[in-house]
Amino acid sequence: ALEMYDQAIELAKPKFFSEAVEYRGEAYLALNRIDDARKAYLELFAADRTQADGLMEAMKKWVAAHKTDPAGVSPDAVTGLEKWLDERDGLAKQTRLMGTTSRYSGW
């Protein structure tokens, strides 16, 4: 599946195929490739916030599942990803207020 996502992303260039990046990020999670999933999230965060939000939710579910059953992943890695997700979630909420369609007038 990863090869197919990579191929789809390459074929879509110069456009950014955010759906394939998000699906690939979820595939990385299924393979416990945490760092690759983080990179996919960061790519999406810069290009497509809707897809980034979807991957964020998948990552949170992965953490919840692996907290109860680590399934071969070190507890420190699960805790580290959880902390990273909390930080990224806070940043996402803050920067959402800076969008041009936001009604927040405090800036």
C-alpha cells in the first residue's frame, strides 16, 4: 500500500495529493512507523488542514489503542507521541484563529 501511495503522490505532482498523504500517514501508523506518521502530519498541516485534522484523529486513536495494548511499541514511544500530539493540537487551535476567515478580532 505504501508503494501505491508514493506512486500516486508522485504522479499528482506538481499538485499536492493530500488524501494520499493522509492515507499513507495512517498506513505508517498501522506499521508503527511513528516518525513517518509525524512527518505526514506536518506535510498536511502546511498544505491541507482538513486532511491534517483527519490524520490527527487517527493518531489519537492509535495512541489510545497502544496505551492499553502496546503491541510491540515501547510505552515511551506511545507517551512521546501523545505529548507531541497534544502540542500539535494546541498549535493547530491557535493558528486556526489566524485564518483570514476567522471572526477573531484580537490580532
